[in-house]
Amino acid sequence: MVLYLASDLLWASKIKGTADALGVPARPVRNAEMLAARLAEATPQAPVRALVVDLEAGAAAFDLIKQVRAAAPGARVVAFGPHVAVEALRAAHEAGAHEVMPRGAFASGLPEILTRLNTQG
């Protein structure tokens, strides 16, 4: 299962729609409590394989990166944001994101990213 935090409905729809089209299980998370619930729902047959975070979600994005790295160390974390948000991109890497990329690269590679994340682990 791939969990995701999107800053707005457009990104949430894009991630969910792409995941559905690929047959990748994807569930939204909006805060620490929701992430904890999703992690608790995970099973060996349906583990949490990754967290995708939109850095425009602000502090919540960084909180979720740290939380998933502590609670599910095998899960990959991919963060994306505006290419001009250099500090946020750097901070995501420092918070523990495995991959950090500009929004354009994330959007153009979304099918491949979700497929790869779903098969890792």
C-alpha cells in the first residue's frame, strides 16, 4: 500500500487516479492520527510500502515523514514540491525522505514512481 499526503484536491486526485489505473493500492493520510491508523491497518499481505508527501502541505509533510520513518522503517518516502522551494526540498531529505524531487519530475514520472514503490520491499 502506498500512502499519500497531498496539499490539495488536484494532487490527491492525480495520485489516487494514477494508482487506481495501475492497480496500486493507495490511501490518503492528512495528519499523524490518520497515518497511525493506516499503519495499524497494514498486514503482511498488504504492507505499507511507501509514503508520498507533497511538501506544500507544510509542517504536516515533515511530521509524517518523521513518523513513518520511525514506525515503518521499511517504507520508502518520496517527497515532492515546487522546484523553487529549495529549502523545503533540502529539509525533506534531512527529515528522512529517500527521494526528493521537483513537482514537475514527480508529475511526469508518477506512474513509474507508484509502480516502483508498490513493488519494493
